[in-house]
Amino acid sequence: MEQRQLGRTGRTITAIGLGCVTFGREIDQETSFRVMDYALEKGITFFDTAEAYGGGQSREGRRKSMGVDDEREVSGEVSSSELIIGRWIKARGCRDEVTLCTKVSSGGGAENVPRALSASLQRLGTDHVDIYKMHSPDPDTPIAETLTSLTAEVQAGRVGVLGGSNYSAGQLREALDASETGGLSRFEILQPIYNLAAREAEDELLPLGTAKGVAMSTYSPLGAGFLAGKYTPDRSNLPSGTRFHISPGHADIYFSDRNFAAVERLREKASELGLSMVRLAMAWAMTNPDVTSVIVGARTTDHIDNALAAFDMGLDPTLRAEMSAWTD
């Protein structure tokens, strides 16, 4: 698997990252172990998780947002993703073989950052993470305060590289300016959503990353499965066990006439070319030159094979432009 530069750090990450959000939420520990074993065997060493990824958080989030108190996840374990990764690392003795990224989801305040990191390290069973990201901007905390706390963790050796997720171009500029002004460690990697149906990052964020030397590890190349063609506009008939069934809020992001029309164009083009919709959609996301690494969530080893096949396949620029026109 190709290694690519991680910002200005001299470190590298694999061009495909393993998204671990499904662990303990959509797949159990045994299956998660099998997925991680296979990813590592295939050379994928960039693993992405977060303190907020867990079957327990998913159930609680659905109860709070929808008033639905049921069990759709495989477990109710809080922070199950980090815990399962930690158990796998201990069982396999492979900490040095993976580039481990986790995220603070509970806020960037000066007191919370070290607390959240300590809890993540305990769950992961390690004394450091290679990449530590803000899961999203914290509107209640000045970015300089957050970066000061994060820089202290870099200096202490508990964090290798800093990054952010779900930041806009303006928020990235603000963070980079604060780092330069304050002499603080800067964000070397950013994690935006990017797929054929969610292309906002193209306008400013991805080019800004290239200009500033910030790696872009995009996520959700299939739109949480939307671009696999498994959904219809009927929200009352979401396939059981799918991402949209477990987290129905995804429908608010993707369900639109434009996006369903794009899915049908994708289905037609895939049939014409003798390819799967999944591989074609992934190849589109992977072939933007401003993208460093694409994080792929996997529930089976077949999902990893699809990602690898899409990466190896690449995409003719003319075909990529044709597909882009579907959602322009």
C-alpha cells in the first residue's frame, strides 16, 4: 500500500485508512479483529477512531435526537471502537505496526484535552497516539487555547501529530494562524467528508491543504453507504443494520432528488463499464490530487478488498469529469 506524506512532519500514512467507527456498533469484536487483521495483512496501517465511536454513544444519541430507545447496535459498550482496538493491539502485539489516530470529541478546553487524551490512551492500551485530532471545532473555546493544550501533549510525547476533523477552510486558516502567532504545534492533517454527493471540500478546503502542506484524510467515500445504491427515498424502510438504520440522521445529509439522481447515473455507468457502483464511487473520491488518504469504514474484509481494487483501478480523468457533472 502506497505511503504518502503526512503534512510537513516527514512521517507518512497509507493512501487508504481503516475507519474504525463500526467497531462495537455495527460489527462485534470478533469481526472487528478479523477486519483489522486483514487490513494490516494488506498493508493498510493508518487506523482512525475517536472517543465518541461506540455502540453506547450511538444508542444514546438516537434516544436523545429521535426519542427512540431501542437496540440496533451489536453492543451498548461506550467508546467501543477504542476499546476493541486496544484489545486487538494487546492480543497481536502490533502497536508499532500501525499509525494510530484518535479524536477528542468532547471539547477543546484546557482541562478537557488532557483528560480526554488520558482516557483514550487507557482504552487503546498505549502511551501515545501517532495522530490526535479535534473531532470538530469547539465554538466555546478559542482555538489558541485548544492548540496550547494540544501542543503540551506533543511536547510530553503523548501525541505525535495534531489534526482536525470537520473544519472549514476558514477554520483551518484560523488554526494555522494561531499556531504561527503563538509558536504552537500546527494541524498537519485534516479530515473532511468527501464523496460524489458531498463535495463542499473541493471549493476551498482541499486546495488550501495542498497550498499549506496539510494532509487531507477524507472520509465517507461512499456517503455512509448511500452511493452503494442500497437506499430508496422511503425513510421508513431503511435496511436493518445499515449505517442509516443505526444513525438515521445520515438521511438528512444525503436524501435529496439531486443525490438520488446521481445514484441512478452511477448505477447506469457502473453497469455500462462492468464495474460495481462501490468501486466506481470510491475511485472517484480517491483520484482527487488534493486528497492524501481516504478513510474507509469496513464491516467485512470484502469492503477492504473493494477499497483496494478501487485504488488500484484509478479513474480516467475524462470519466471522473463526467461523474463530477452529475452533482455540479
